[in-house]
Amino acid sequence: MERYCRECGKLIYGRSDKLYCDDSCRNSYNNSREREYRIEIEAINQSLKRNFKILKELTNRGKRRVSKEILTSLGFDFRYFTSIRREKGGKIVMQCYNYSYVNGSNGSVYISIKNN
């Protein structure tokens, strides 16, 4: 059975478990995979940083309750948070670093900060 290099597509000779034709192709393939992961992680980190900045700005202005629409219009991304927990009453609390927020039943979001 003929095998072909995962990176360049050349025919592979040698061991039956060999995946790349040489070290250069192996390194190139692995570097491109890592680059994809780094790009994805950086995009998520940027969203988390933006969420943090928005929560910080709102609390600095004295806002503790804001509508979801306002948060969304400011660029807040509800898909990304650093932790989540369920409190005894069933309330779900999301955290973005040291800021916590809870989705209220009326479309409001309640924000609090954890002081260190």
C-alpha cells in the first residue's frame, strides 16, 4: 500500500508507520497546526478581554444593572466567560475574571465585582 506525506503529498518510503517524507515536512505540518490553535485561542482571549473591559467600564460608571441589548451593542459576547457556577437558589452566575454577571428574567444583566 502506498503512503503519501501529510504535508507535501510525496510518496513515502521506509517504515510502515511513517507519516511525513522528512523532518522538514513534519515540522511544517506541526507548526501549521499549532498556528491554527494559537489563532483560535487569541480570538477567544480578545473576546474575554473585550468583555472584561466593558464590565469594568460599566461598573466604573456606577452601573450595576444593564440590559442585554446595551451589552451586545457595546460588543459584549455572551459566549465567552472564565467560569460559571450555579448558586443554591438555581441562579446561574457567569464570571469574566473578577466580574460576575447574572442574566435577570426581565432582559437585564446584573453585574458585580469581586474585590481582592
